Amino acid sequence: MAKLDYDGPILEIDKLSISFFTRLREIPAVMDFSVTVQPGEAVGLVGESGCGKSTVALGVMQDLGKNGRVVGGSIKFKGRDLSEMSPEELRDVRGNEIAMIYQEPMASLNPAMKVGRQLMEVPMIHEGIGEKEAKERALDVVTDVKLPDPARILDSYPHQLSGGQQQRIVIAMALMSKPALLILDEPTTALDVTVEAAIVELVRDLGKKYGTSMLFISHNLGLVLETCDRICVMYSGEAVERGSIEDVFDEMQHPYTQALFRSIPLPGADKNSRPLVAIPGNFPLPHERPIGCNFGPRCDYFEAGRCDQGDIAMVGVHGNDRHATRCLRHEEIDWNAPIVLGEQKVKGEIGKVVLKMDNLKKYYEVSANALFGGANKKVVKANETLSFEARESETLAIVGESGCGKSTFAKVLMGLETATSGEILLDNQSIGNTPIQERDTKTVADVQMVFQNPFDTLNPSMTVGRQIIRALEIFKIGNSEPERRNRMLELLDLVKLPREFADRMPRQLSGGQKQRVGIARAFSGGARIVVADEPVSALDVSVQAAVTDLLMEIQREEKTTLLFISHDLSIVRYLSDRVMVMYLGHVVELGTTDQVFSPPYHPYTEALLSAVPIADTSVKKKHIVLEGDIPSAMNPPPGCPFQTRCNWKSQVPGGLCDTEVPAIRTRPNGHQLKCHLSDEKLAEMEPVIQIAAE
């Protein structure tokens, strides 16, 4: 099908309503939703899980399954209503003119087919071109998405590529037929922050190069700021605010948009003096939405008798281009009023050293040929001479990309693995070589973990209360069942869950509520040290604020030492006292939060900070994109582990970076760096993040 020239809006969604039909009822997923994407424009669709973002995308693709139906409004692509197209016309449009990139790259790739063949199929099927031309085009597009050695990549199977490389192939596949509209559904959620920065830059540049319009679905406001021209904020199936990035970020006109911004850790937020303000209450279920404004029950400006009197329409905001809001009171609210600060907290007094790690090493032996075993063994150096201390009431953040050894070190601390060499001292007792089954009950209770995914850590066939009581039994807390039940109810109070949740099953809880149960269980034995492994990365931004706040509050009460593993530096800056940066098993930087977030940096920390998307138009960032992927821990580079990707390497004379691993240097203020750069060169470093003066 020839692509027609068209100069009107590429995508026009007008008063769209989509419902899913079950045996019991009709469930309205999207209601009265309108958005327009102009040629060459990128529009961000933002909202929490369950708000209907992906349903809108599936509506555009006409892929709502058996029980999903468009029940009102229209979706027009280049002026044609998609619902009126025949199946043949739709097949031509999908993949050829409208392409979609999903969250999980492997869901879009065939594991049994080489990458080159999968890419060549797109133009061969849609445009009927020959194999030779298709191969040339595949090579061009793989070069465009900045993959090293394109010929080798085309000859590889998907499993031979890293997550970031797989996502680039999916983007290349989407661009093979030069679509007019590209829909990206959370395309970077599963990727590291440095890889995410490179992919985002790539998408932005390729959008300009190919003149592609984009609908970018995300819950990350910082990412939308960096990639989009316009934004549409969704809440519970409806668009609540639409406008240009500047209008919505700087002159927001809907209470939900304002509440979202208050619950994300922007520069300047501080867990004690300027805590985040979590959105009260919970997201309404689709069949339990309130009458009137959907956000009404959680809104600071709700007015009974007015905001709960029937459907509220989108209205234009005076003086701004295409800016609209779904709020009756938007002209009465003083949007510039200072934030009513969350309750200010007293900083917990940091006490004595609880945990000490001394030259910890963890190596794994693996077969050189994993498929057939064989005599050749290779060593994976997961952790390389880790040394640090953590004190009572302190939050130590451990940051780095996937594969840097964060979770391996957590496993050794928990006793799920034993150390290869070095020592872990808990209250001066060595525990590094004692596996968990040989640790006494008190040690197990003292070192607990909150996991990344709350869905995998609860037993689906046991009530919430029973799971917490089970932990109390294991930790020998309470002398009788009534005593333990009482302690379990107190733990539910501690994590701010209603006591009636004790009789609920995990499936009846939301993600944020499940994570609270995981926290209650971790603290059930009076834990001294809690390892929080990415505890909020699977949660929505508004829920993240509540869960991090809860962790901090429990820490203040219980004087817990918190080891917070994360790749989200915004949250790290907000809640940590000290930060440890890891790369390929090495600690490359260690210092207080202020030391790590201001120059001089380790070159890797500098790149990490530059990669963090910040949802603030007044923030200017130094632009650093790391080339290449993290080397394999099985085959690390000689010399400095970071030298293959370092932008400062040329500043070190004599090829030292290629031959010698740098020693840890402690600067006069206790700030530690593992780098060959001279003090003079370090002094030349400029801040990565600069906040424009008000």
C-alpha cells in the first residue's frame, strides 16, 4: 500500500470511550478521551498503572481482544476512522504506517530466528521488496540505532544480545518501514538508567530524522520532559490535563497533576526538612468510580455539592495554546501558593557501627561452555574487595547498573551465598561464611530484606495476617497464638494498613499494599539491618512516595540500618545519608550524599547523574551518554574496570587506565574514589545538575 502524503493531524482521538465486557458487567476502561498528534510531534501520555494509557494504545492498534470494544468516540489516523477500515487495510496500516514498541523487548522478538531475518521480514512483507534491498535497509537501520558491529548483530540470535541491545533492535524493526506514527509503551522501564538515557536520545534523534510522530506512554514525568513536545495526563480512564510541556510543568491547572509533582523527589526535596507529599487514599477501581470528579475523594480542593454532581468536561485554559483541564475550580485555585510542607521530621541520630565489610570478594566458577560443561572453568568476579561500614539509623544507598554486583553482595549479607574471601561483621560477629541455614534465629531476624517485586514474595494461598504470624513463629516472637496475632496487628498499624487486611489474600491487594506487607514481615523480628533491593521500582510514583516515607518513619522509630539498593538516583538523593557507587563488582565511589552528588565525581558517577531524567524545566543537565555496554564480569577489561566507556581516560597519562586497577583514594573530607585522575583534573569537574535561579 503506497503511503499517501497528508498534512492534517497524524492521529486524532476524539471523545474515545473503551469498555471491557465480563459476564458480570461492563467495565469502562477509558472515557471521553481526546488527544491530537500533529506531524513530527511527540506527545507524552502520563499516568499511574490502571489509568488506561495502554488501553488507548491498543485502541489505536485496533487490538482490544474479544471482550474489549470502542463504545463511543473515534480514532482517526491521517483523517481516516480506523474502526471503518477492513481487516486487509488495517493489516497494511499496522507495522507499516503505525508501529508499536512494547515494554519487554523479548516479547516482540522471535527467539528461534536471527535478528537480521526478523528485520528483513518487515519491508519484504509490507512493501514487497527483494531480499538484497531488505538486507541493505536492515544494515542501515541497525547502524542508525547505534549498535556496534552491525553485521555481527544481524547474524545473532536475540538471546545473544543484552536488554539494551534487544530494545534497540525492536526500535530498528519499528523504523524499518518508516512509519508515520510510533507508539512507545514504557519502552525503557526494564532498562538501566544509562541505557535508558541512550535509548531516549536515540528515539528523539530518529524521530527527527524520519519525521515520525510519537505517542510516548510513560509514568516517568522526567522522561516525558526529555522526549516530548506535549503532554496528556490521565487519571482513572480520563484525560485530566493536556498542553505543551512548559504549560503543564510550569503552569499546571489540575489538582492531580500538582499532586503527582509533589510526590516525586525533585532536587531540593529532603526526607527531613522537605518530605514528599504522598497522594492520600487509593486509585478507584473502574467499576467503583465516584460520581462527578474521579479525583474528588483524594483532592485537596474538593467542594461537596459541586465537584460530585455529574460528569465534568475538559475546558480550555485562558491564554495558553491548546492547554485544557478537567477541573471545575481551576480558575479559583491559587496554583502558585507555597506547598503546605509535609510534616517535618527530626533526623534520626546516627549511632554506632552495626555492619562492617572488610575486603569482601565473591567469585563464581562457571563452565566456559555452559551447554556441555567441559573442563574449562571461568571465574565471574561478582564482587571485588568491597569495604565499608554502616551505622545504626543510617541509610546507605548502593547504586549502579545491572550486573555491577549489588544483589550479589546482598545475597552474601543475607547468607544466601557465602563469601569467597574477606569478612562481614554484624555487631563484631563474623557472618560472611555462615550460610543462612546455619545462622541462629536472632541473626536471621536481624538481617532482613524487602524485595523489588512485591507480587513474587507473598504466598498467594495464605492470608496476609497468617504470613506475618508465620514470620513471628520462625523468629520465636510471642509465647502464644493470641500474643502473635496481637503483634501482627501492631505490625499492620506500623505499615499503615487497616487491621481488616489481616484476613485478605494477596490477590486482593494493590502493588503498594503488597509491598507494605513485605515491609511488615521484614520488620517482624525487630530487624537491625534491612536490605531494600529496589523496593519501589515496581510501584507508581504516588505510591513510591508513601512507601519511601513509611520506610523512613519505621527507621526513625526502630533505629534500623537501611541498605537501599537502587538505580534511581532521584530517590537515592532524597533519602540516603551515604552513597556507595558500584561498577563491575568494584566500589568506585563512597561518600556522603552531598559529596557524591557534587563534583568532583568518579567519571562513572558523573555519567549516572547525567542520565537521570528530572521532571523540572528549571534544571539544566550536563549531557553525557556512555558508549557501549557494561563488559561481562566473566571477561572484565584489564586495568580500570570503567576504562572501556570512560570519557576522561585521555586525561590520564601513560596508558595507566589500560594496565592498572586504581587504588581507593580517600580525599581530606573522607570522600573515597577509585580513579587514576589527578587531583588537578578532579578539581576541573563541573556540576552535572544545575538548578536555574528563580
